[in-house]
Amino acid sequence: MTGAARRTDLVLLSTPEMAAADRIAIAAGTPGIELMERAGAAVAEAALKHIGAEASIAIVCGPGNNGGDGFIAARILRERRMTVRVTLLGTAEALTGDAAIAFARWGGPILPMAAFWKEVPDLYIDALFGAGLARPLAGEAAEAVAVMNAAGRPIIAVDVPSGLSGDTGQAEGPVVQASETVTFFRLKPGHLLQPGRALCGPVTVADIGIPVVALDAIGSKVFRNEPALWRELWPHHAADTHKFRRGAVAVVAGGIAGVGAPRLSGRAALRIGAGLVTILCEPEALPAHASRGPDALMQRAIPNAEALKAFLEDPRIAVAVAGPALGFEARSVEMVRALAASDRSIVLDADAVTLIAGPLGGAAAMLSQRDAPAVLTPHEGEFARLFGHKPTIASEPSKLERARKAAALAGSVVVYKGADTVIAAPDGRAAINATGSAALATAGSGDVLAGLIGGLLAQGMPAFEAACAAVWLHGRAGEQLGLGLIADDLPEAIPPLLRDFIQA
């Protein structure tokens, strides 16, 4: 499989885009009921993996195509000699289109909901509502969700757990907690954004015959973050390279109270392949940095913005990282202002992001005018401070869309951190990350991430791909190290990952 083919596997489709894919398949000659037959068969196969012979299955169908998938699954499971019970939200007479055809093909009884819940099956299939639901569940639908969740039985969700938005990963009301979800053709953002990811359980993506060329017509710019998205742009170095060709990074540090954080960034930049890293600190902090050795980090006293500008005049300095323990003093403000106005690639994290949101409120506009790449790495609180005053961003219910709008506004790659980190570029591209663990919720973890991004930028990797790669590797390092890790462990975990996932 080519790199381009692998990347198409990573495409995420919004609910309208998935509807467009269905229409394209139908226009190309595949009837909608045939797509539904294949979807129902995939659901039935998933159910059979959870249960043994002579098991009982209860299928809760909704009034639309999601319910149609449920009727198809019910018929197939009955043919496999399973005990199947079906209920329907609404009436059979109200069914239309392919859902009505699927109901006719089922041909079995529809139990009233009151009678349906009297027996607890071995497994439920949730075919109530799909990804396009735009309202909270109420009435009988909400009661059905409550009963299934409380039963202590596996639940297979069709497309998404009922009550969950396929676009935002949010649920405004009751929502099914699925044991597994079966979706079709491509994942949706809501399968990866939290809390959707946790509500879906493992997600199976079934091929129902929609042609891959449909993706060209749809033109989605949203992806699942995996190595196939960025591996082809990973920096490679010839045998005759040297440290400056490998990329030189400047880490703009603060005073003596914050020596550790910038060093974490610097070490991470080195571990991911940068050839040289220099810590630029306040003069009184220089002895503290020097005493932390021996290590590969350089250090230099930089008292003010003028000294920083002079340092960056060296054309060999490719990237500046600022924010970890930078502080909020006058020097810090001037440092970030100088970086925003510079012609170097920059990564702004932590304190630098806060300064842009506060004392440097105009810096976001300045960033949008830069020619060189800029990457911002806010967590939830920093993002709110930086972009929360923009109604079009703050009111957007989707974390994905908030990140995309913020990136366009700032003219920068935005790494919107969290358990479901979103990486967004100014041109509309975005990726949702799924690596990581609770172990990464520790002091200094974000400082390491900023350094990883800076180290890849310094080696010439494009900003969006550099950010995606750094986020993925950072998350995978957290998974492999597990609980008990401290941020100091993360840079050291990077070389084995590079051997396993980059050099393989």
C-alpha cells in the first residue's frame, strides 16, 4: 500500500461528508439498500464475536437508517440461529425508504418497548440513532439508553452510541456506553474526540462498498493522527551531515526559579534529532544551568530582547522554543514580542501562550503576518484565554472546529492539548490524536512536547507534520512508560520509538 493510500485510511468524515459518500456510492450504481445490507451484516458479525451459540440478542431500532441497519442485523442473526428480539422507537408504518425495505426483510415481530425490557439478553444492539443526531434524547429513547446501560450486558452500537454527536464527540443528554461500535467506510471525528472515544469502546470500521474515490470528491482535510500521515516527511540526514545541518534550536528560558522546564524542552529536541540546543536564560540563572551538566545542552546568558535578536541573527539557528518556565516579567514579555516579530520558526508554549493572550494581546495578529512557521501549544485553559474572546471560536461545540478556526485566525499551527489533542493548520488541515495515557498528566510533560516539535521543525519538517509527529510520539511514550513516569523519562523514551516506528 502506498503512502497516499495509507493516508486515505486516516481520513475522518463529518456527518454531512458521510452522507455525501453514501450519495456518491448510490449514484455510482450501488443501491442504498445494498449499502444497508452490508452495514447490517457487519453489525451482526461484530455481535457474533461477543456471544456463543444459543445466545439471546436484543436489538433496539430507531425510526431512520440506523434502525434499518438494526433490522438487517436482526434478520442475519436469526438466520444464524440466534434468539433475536426487536423493538422499534415509533411505528413500522412511519418507516420510509431503505429502512422500510429493511423492516420488510426482517419480517419478524416488533415487541412493544414495555414488554421488550422484561427480559435481559446476552447482548444488546443499539440501532436507535446514528451520528447525525442533533438533539438530546428524551422520552422512550432516553429510557431505552438507561435500561441498556444499567443491564451489565455488552452493547454493540451502530455507527455511534445513540445520543452521541458524530461530529463533536459530545452528548447533550443520555448516551449509550457501548462495548464496541461498528461504523462504516471511515471514522468520524466523534469517534476520537472525548468523551466520544470513551463512550464508543473499540471501533470497527466496516467496508460497505463505498468507493475510495468518493474521498476525492468530498475533500476532507481531517485525519486520524498516525505515522502514515507524516512518516514520508520525516527528516533524513546524509552521512556527511553535521550538527547545524541537523538543526539548531534555541530555548528561551527564564530565571533561576525555572531551570528544569526549559531543559526538558531542550533535551527532547535533541532526542528527536536536532543537532544543537542552546538554553538562553537570564544571567543570574546561568550558573544553575551550567551546574546541571554534564549533558549535551549549551547555555548562554540573554538579559533582554536586544540580546535575543542578536543571537537569532545567526542563520544557523533554525527554531526558537519559548514558554516553559519563561515567567511573566517584563523581560519575558519582550522576549515573546521579539520572537513573534522574528523570521525564525517558533514554538510558543505555556507562559508564552499566556503572554500572547494577556500583555501581548496583539501578538496573535502579529503571528498571522509571519512568513516563518509558528506553533502554539495551549491546553484547555490557555486556549480559552487566547481565543475565548472570539465568539465564533468560543461558541463552536466541537474541539476540532475550535482548533481549526483558531489556527486560521492566528496563521499558526495550533496544538490544542488534552486527552484528545487536536492539531490544526491555518489551511484547514487537522488531525485528532489518540495516543497517550493518564500518566502524561504530570509536570513538565508539555515542556517535552514543545521541545519535540521544535526539534523536528529545526530539521526541516513542515510545521503541521512536525506537530502531528511530536504529539503522536509523545503520547506513545506515555503509553509505554506507564504510570509512575516523570517528565524526565519522556525524552529518553523517544529513541526506541524512532527505531520502532520511523526506521522500521
